[in-house]
Amino acid sequence: MTRADLNSDFLQAQTIDSCPASEFTNGTLGVSAGTVSQWGSLPCVHCGLATECSAASDPNEIFCCSGCLGAYQLIHGWGLQDFYALRDQMKLSGAAQPAGKSSRYEQFDIPEFLGPSQPVLLSDGNCAAEFAVHGLHCAACAWLIENAAAREPGLLSARVRMSDHSIRFVFAPEQTKLSRIAQLLDGFGYSLAPIDPNRDDQVQRTSRRLLGQIAIAGFCAANAMWIAVALYAGEFSGLAAEHRYFLGLIGTALGVATVVGPGRTFFVGALAAIRTRTPHMDLPVALGLTVGTVVGTVNAIAGRGQIYFDSMATLVFFLLIGRWIQFRQQQQAAKAVDLMLRITPRQANLVGRDGQEKIVLVDTLMVGDTIRVAAGESVAADGTIQVGRSTIDRSLLTGESEPVHVAIGDCIAAGTINISAPFDLEVTSTGRESRIGRVLQSVEAAAAERTPMVQLADRIGGIFVVAVTLLACVTFVFWLPSGLSLATSNATALLIVACPCALALATPLTIAVGLGRAAKRHILIRDGQVLQQLASVGTLWFDKTGTLTEGQQRVSTRLGSSEGLRLAAGVENACRHPVAQAIVREVMRLRLSLPTDVKLERVVQGGVVGVADGHRVCAGNLQFIKANDVALSAEFERKLFRLARRGESPILIAIDGVTVSLLGMSDPLRAGARELVAELASHGWRLGILSGDHPAIVQRVAEQLGLPLDRSFGGLTPEEKLAAIRESRRSGRSVVMVGDGANDAAALAAADVGVALRGGAEISLQAAPVFIASGRLNSLSTLLAGAQRTTQVVYMNFVLSLGYNVLVVSLAIFGKITPLVAAVLMPISSVSVLALTLSIPSFRAPKP
């Protein structure tokens, strides 16, 4: 059976099995088969459901209920018993048939059906799988699903991403199955489906479904309002009592149809909240609709009192509009979190077997395809070069600032940029399976992670729902002496207007948008909690080499013979040591020609020895020169110690046994280092250096940057750096370590927040939760300011949503708003939170 067949069967089953789970009588799951020897389970003759019966029962006389018995008798009474033969034939031929909840999700245990949603085995023996989830409305829905999932044995975790309406499960395969998990969520009103590579279509389908519900509710509300107008006008024109009664019944029918039809979505969420004993925002809304509908219907039948049909229909209409606005705003926010689209292109130039080119979506690329990457383009997928050679920029993945030459057979990663010439690439992996895809998955996971602030919002949201429900009861009792109609109206208004959705939405949305905007600035954040920790001022330690300095040696002082420098460069050119490369670069800068007759004899710690143009060359530090019996004049020795006091590393060059040149090597400060240190110090950060370089050089760098000398330590081993970080954490303040992603892994991991400025994204994000892919030091200022602004927006959203709800709840308690006005006011808090989050630029571009 192919995957297309499986998907077809699944869609047919979904179409037929469209009733809510609560409306099924599930004989299959309710039977205890064979618990006692004289009892067993046989299929119902009419519907086929398993039915508990005596072992001695006639299989041709087993019925699960009186309804099936009546249908069986009616079919035979009309002479239509061939129905059963036709039904059995359709079963054998695989024709679509009504599916119970169990059979509906059996295909979730078939790998071919799941496609991209196939479970992935984790290192601890558990499995992880990701699905699309339908029926989500707001952050409170995600909260409900996660709380409900926590009660299922074997389901270890469930994390919902509102940005793309997906859910990620981690489960123990020996304790539960995916079909069981899917069935569990179906019972709460949420359906699962395998991930569709083209998720935009899913969003459009959900949007159309919501608009369809709004259209139906709008039609009913409009007609209900016309009837209400007729009734109100009839009060002054003498409308006959029987006509008033008839119009009231018709209007009530429209109101009930609106509540039961489009408004059913609120009751599904409320029933799920009751089943899981988890407070949910749909619970007070459904309670308000129930109270208004029941009281209005009773009054309409009795022909007295308020009947609320126009309010109920219009109420559902406005509630659904608010829900659709939230959905559209969430999709707009999701675009800020779509990290993959920010770094890799969506299209690729596919080369066919006939050599013809065509533009295709990256999602459609397969392993083994050949794509052509033009100069200046970003590479769309991982692959191996088959034709051509070029230069690429791979700083995002590796941290290398210099372009790299590539040729046939070289492996290229998605996200790198082709600089000089086109080449053909054979695809080896795409999308989430590529190197950059795996890196960004860790950043995406941070957007869905429940940070302490999110957990606090969840707890407040649950308490809020319970408090609102109790307040509604108090309000009803308080206004009851003034009349049942008024008490019902005020209690219903309170239940409708008090929506904790904005409260539940504020924190996760703000953090997700912040992570997406940070990624746009090439700041990859693996843990959302980082933003909260960086928002508070604490202790910040810098590594020196490659962090405060460029990490590349250069000749900063040159004394003596240029000819000696030229000959030394000829010998050093065959050596890959950083000092040797710095000497070669200096000769190139001076536009001196390298000697052609060169022989490198030996490279040892501290220097090199060789022959250039017939002259014996010896270049290295003072100890190396003395060990090779080279004469050193008093003048050179004085200048050498002067360089050392300035923080430069002295290199001597001897030609034919005589010292002729002295070079001062240094690692220059990064651009913007002084300004950054001054800015952080002005904000109250306690700064220092932890470096493995010579203490004198570290002290010199600290002096240049204005850092306190008593907090600038050099000559440290990785273990000593780790101990310093642990000692700093005892102060109780937030501790941040900024360093190299590979060399400072232990210190980066031990700090409250580790920030990697160099190295590759893959290594850095393992050691530190933050990787600045641009390598620019001023991006650290962007990170700290962005974290502070993001946290401020979270608190602003808290105050806004809580303050708004306190105000409108107070108005409802004192009878100042009607249920209809409450329906208009309810979504305003969520829309305000969304607008505030999206309007404030948390991560701004760094200053040049």
C-alpha cells in the first residue's frame, strides 16, 4: 500500500467521522473482553461494534443497543436485507466506511503514512515525532493540550508551536503508540495530521474554515437582529401577542443554531478543560453562552422575560471574529520566527538530466538532484560540487571571516554564499536535515520552550479562569434579587469579557518574536530563558584572543633590515604558524618580492631555521635565538624588552648568525571594543578578562580598554577559567561569559549565559546558548539591549492584559456592560498584546 493510498483512506475516514468524539458510543474500547470465562465479546449484527455478551449467545442475535435492533428489524421488514451483503463486500474491497476512533488513527502507527512525521529514536530510547495539529485557537489551547498530555502514561512531553500550528511529542514507544496519542487529542477536540511540507496551505485552510464559521454566524446574527428590530418596533405599533410569540421562537431558533453550530468550537474547548480538570479560556465563554441560551430559550417557550436570541447570535459572531483576528496576528508573528527562510533561499535552480534548468521550490529537492548556484547566491541545500570552482563565504556555519576556495568534490553547506563563479552541486540533504537546518532546529525549540516567565503566566492564567468563574457565580447571586434576566445578563457579560488568552499569549509570543528578530541579526539563541537572564545586569567575563582582539597576529613594530625581513618571509612562507603568516603578510604589504631559492630545514617551538637565496636564516623568540648561538647586540636587547613592556611579542631575525631585524607582534583590538566596554560599564556591568595569554599582554589589553586590572587575569588554564566562573556565580548575580565557541567550551557552559563570538555554529551552540554568527563584537550590545527590551515587553504585556481584565470585569460586575458589548471588548486585550509585541523593535541593527 502506498503512502498516497494511506492518506486517501485517512481523509475519507476524517470526512465520514466528522462528529465530535463525545457523540460516539464506543463499544470497542468499553468492552472488557473475556474478563470472566462465561462472557465474551462479539460484533453487533447491524453495526459491527464489539458487544459484551454471554459465551453461549447466538452470534446472529447480538446487538449493541436497541437502536441497532430496531434498524435490523426495519431493514428486514422492508426486504432490504441485501444491505448487509453489500456492506460486507465493500469492506472486502476497501471502500470507505464509517470509522470509529480506534480505526481512524490506526494508520498513525504505519511509517509510510507518517512521512516527515515518522518518529525519531532518541539517545535515551524514547521517540520524538512532530505533527500538524488542527483546532488550535490561541495560546490557551496550547496550554490545555500540554497539560492534558502530561496525564497520559508513556507520553513524556508535548510542546505546541502556535507559530505553525504544530506539536512535538516525546514518548516511550513501549508504553504508548502514536495512534493512542492522536485518539487522546481527538477526544479534546484537536485532530492530528502528518506534517505537510507546504505548511502555508494548512494556514490558508484554517483561515478559510474560520471565515466560513464567521459567515454562518454572521448570517444567523443578521437575521436574528432583523427579528429583534421587528419585535422592538412592535412594542410601539401594537404587535399581536401570537405574532410576537412566533417571532420570538424563530429568533431563538436562530440564536440556538448559532451557538450550537459555529459556536460549538467554544464548547469543545470547555469540555476538554472539564475532562482534564485544566482551566481553559473557553470554559467561561461556554458557560456564558449556555446560561444565556438556556434562560432565553425557556423564556421564549414560556412567552415571558428576555430571550437574548439576538445577543447570543451576535455574541458568537463577534467572538469568532476576535478569534480570526488572533489567528491572523499569530501568523504574522510566525513570520518573524521563520528562521529557515531568513538564511536559506526558498527556490533553487534545478539542472535536469538533459542539462535544462528550471526554478523549483527547495522543499521539492531530492537527494541526488543537481542544482546550479550562481555567483552572489546563497546555497539552498547541502551538497558536493560536481562542476566548477569558486570562492564561498561560510562564516555563518564556521565563523571563518576569510572566503574559502572550493572545487570539484568539496562539500558545501546550505546557507553559505557563493562569491566568485557559478558551480553545480549534487544535493546530499535539504531543509531541516541540512547542517544549518539542524542548528536552527535548536533555536526553534527555544521558541516553544516554557521559560520561568511562561510558566508563571500559565499558572496565573489557570487561577484567572477559576477566579472568573467564581466571580460570575457571585455576580449572578448578587443581581438575582433584581431579577433573573438582569442577573443572567451581568453574569454572562462577565464570563464573556474576562479572557485570559492575552495573558497566556503575552510571554511565549514575545519570546518567540524576540528569537526570530535576533536570528535576523545573525544572533542565534538556543534557550529562550537567556533573554530573561541577560535583561538583568551582572558580571560579564571576556576571553581576550579572538574576542576583545582580532585573534590574528600582525607585525605592529618593525626595526632593522628590510632585506632580513624579506629573506625570513621566504622561509616562513612554508610554515603555517600564525606568526609566520603575519611575517609573510607584512612583506606583501611592503610589496617586497619573496626569495625563490628557499629551503626550510626545521620548525621547532619558538622559531624556524632555513636557507633563502644562499643565506642561512634563523627567526624566533629570544630563547630560540640564544639557543642557536646567534649574536645579539645590546641595542637590540634594549628594544626587545621595550616591546615586551608595551605588550608586543618580540621576534628576532638573524641572517648568517647576526641579528639584523626585530619585529613586534601583536593581536590588535577588535573594532568597537573600547566603545562596547565603556557602554557596558556605564550600564552597571561588572567586567573582567579570563585569558590563557601571557599576564603582561592581558594587563596591557585591559589598560587599553579601561578594564580593572585586578579583574584581568592571564595565563589561565581552561580549568582555572571554569573555577573563576563558578566563583563568580556565588555572588547571586547573573554571570555571562563571552569567548570562543570551541576553546572556551567549559567556561561558556558553566556561566549562566555563554556567548560564542567565534568558531562554528554547530560547536558553539553545543557549548553556549548564544552564538553571534556575524562575529561582530558590537552585536553583543545588540543582544543585551534586545534581551532587556524583550523582557520589558513581556512585563508591559502582563500589566496590559491584567489591567484590562480587571477593568472590564469590574464593569461587568456592576452591570455596566451587556453580553454583546462584552463580546466586542473581549478580543481587544489579545489584539493589543499582539500589536504591542510586533510594534516594538526588540533587536535593532547594531551601530556601525
